[in-house]
Amino acid sequence: MSATSAVDLRAARNAVIAAFLGWTLDAFDFFILILTIDNVSKAFGVSITSVAFAITLTLATRAVGAFIFGGLADKFGRKPILMLVIVLYSFFEALTGLAWSFLAFMVIRTLFGIAMGGEWGIGSSLAMETIPERWRGWVSGLLQAGYPFGFLLATLLFDFGMGPLGWRGMFFVGALPALLVFFVAFGVKESPAYKAMQHRPQKTPVGVVLRKNAKLVLYGVLMMAAFNFFSHGTQDIYVKLFLGKQLHFTHAQMANAGLIFNAGAIIGGISFGFLSQKIGRRYAIMAACVVALIALWPWSHGTDFATIAIAAFFMQVGVQGAWGVVPVHLNELSPAEIRGTFPGFIYQLGNFVASFNAPIQTSIAQTHGGDYGYALALIAGIVAVVLIVLMIFGPEAYNISMTETTKAPATG
């Protein structure tokens, strides 16, 4: 191996590590609220539905962050803006623990959402633009596995830290991801594709590129809305409301179930991401959705720990298996000129559409006698079918060059 190749591979490896950890720790911070939702409710004397709306605000404002920070990343580079968003989301996470009123809590979570919205698109673009083409499938799965891995870390903190730290202390721990900035600063290089794009004489404004690709934008938003309903619809109320409130699982049982299904999510993300490099992005996503549909009934209507643990494991193999293809799929579909903006912005616009998932599911459950299992099954089943339909008729840009200008993606 030549010295140049060694340097390139080292740069690729570090870019993947930075993107993976950035998303892992971002998710870790997000899921701390998911796991303390009832504790926050009691502390401020408000309903669980009111706190669930804080989750909605966080998810809804991520689109704002994706557009702002994505645009900055297209102008100033992936690396410096990735560092900025990591510092910001860590700061607002710690500030959450100092919230002096419920209004302050809601404002802080909104600002956290804006900062969180910038991470995914920039991190995935940095990685996908740096790695060799042959790595794309498994790296995509690995990057997206950072999300359930962050959930797993938050679950461990919930299991062992909730007692001694309390809910405020858990948010203080959420400031630790800021340390990742030092690795990015000293160990990560700027994306070579971004550098190549900077040497082009004319740069088309983001708005012009988005208008030229209006159909792709619409499809992408619909796809990511379905994906976000798929993810949040199987996670946000599952542990504390379905397992805890409806099935009366103990603290230990909830934590153990969370660890088990997040292990399934990590396995699913990496496995289906790797599979997508063999059979294509859309077919891998459809296969993962089928796995989720098979697990749907026991996952949402089981009553004993063993049934729930096994079904939840395979449910998240399917859900996060489908998600494992998203980073590479969105980056390949993206116009090269705005790859810092497009993947994250489209992802977070879809997230905005799905941001009312938690209030919707809690409302459905309340109108059906507190049956959270029914609400979970309804949302997860519908969006799994919708995703399969979207993949059948949708575009694909398998292994497209990351530096070429936009080509029409193939449809199947």
C-alpha cells in the first residue's frame, strides 16, 4: 500500500468515526428526555402529553437546523460546522438540566432541536464524500447504527444513573459529547469532494438547485416522513408508556428490554446497510420493512417479558435495518452541489412532518382505553407498508460519483 493510500484510508476511517460518534452522542442526548418523560412531567406539574410536545418541538425544529447549518457546511466546509453543532447540542442538553420552569424547558429543547438538526446531514456527507465507494453500504449502516447505539447508552445511563443523578443530572451528563470536538479538530480532514466542488468556477444557489429538483425534493420529504414515523413510532412511547404504564414492567425490565431491542437495531442497521451494497438500496429497505411487519403483532400485543424482548429485538432489526440504508441512499440521491444541505434538510423536513408522532400516539391510546400497544401497531404497520410502496416506485442512484453534478436517478 502506498503512503498516499494509507493517508486516504486513515482520513476515511477518522471521518467515519467522527460521523458515527456525532450521531451516537446526538441520539444519546435526545433519548435522555424520552426515558425521563414522566419524571419531567412530575417535576413541572404538567401532563405527559405536554412533555411529549417538547419532543415534537425538538423534532420539528431540526429542519431549521439542517437548513442553516447545512448551508454553512456547503459554504465553509463540513468539518468546522460539524464541530459547531456538536458544541451547541451539548450546551443546550446541559442547559436543559438547569431549566427553571416548564416554559424555559420548552424553549431550551427547541434550541436543542435546531442544533441537533445540523449534525446528521453534515456528518453523513463528510463520511460519504471521504470513504471509498466500496465502503458505502456498510458505512451507511454503521452511521445509522449510531442512533440506536445512542439510545442504548441513554438506557444504560437511565438504568444506573437515574437513581443517584435524578433527571436533571442525566441531562448534565449529556454535555460530555462536546469532548468529541477535539477528535474532529485534530483527527479529521475536510471532505475531498467538498474541496473539489470549491474549485468549480460557478456555484448555483441552494434555492435554485432545490427548485430544479422539485420532484426529488417532494419524494425525499415523503420518504423521510415515513422513515421518521417508522423510527419514532416504534420508540418514543414504547418504553415508558407501553412497557411501563400499560404492562407495568419494572425499571429493570424496561431497561433490559431497551438494551435488547437496541442491540437488534445496531445489528439490523449494519446488516441491511451491507446488504444494500449487494442488492441495491431500495430492495434492502423493502426487505427490512418485511421483517418489521412480521414482528409487529407480538411486539405490540405481547404481555410477558420474553415475548416482548424477542419481538422488540426483531422489530428494531427491521426498523433500523431500513434506516441503515438511509445515509447512503440520501447522499447518493443528493445533488452534489448542495450535499451539505440536501440530505440533512430533506431528512429533517420529513422529521418535521412526523414530529407530532408522540402526541398522536398518546392521543390514539387515550381514545382506546389507554391501549398504547394499539397505537404503536397502527402507526408502525401503516408506515412499513407506505415505505415498501415508496421504494417500489422511487428513484435510486446506486454508487453514483460524489463529485459529479446531478444526474437523473433511476427508478424501478
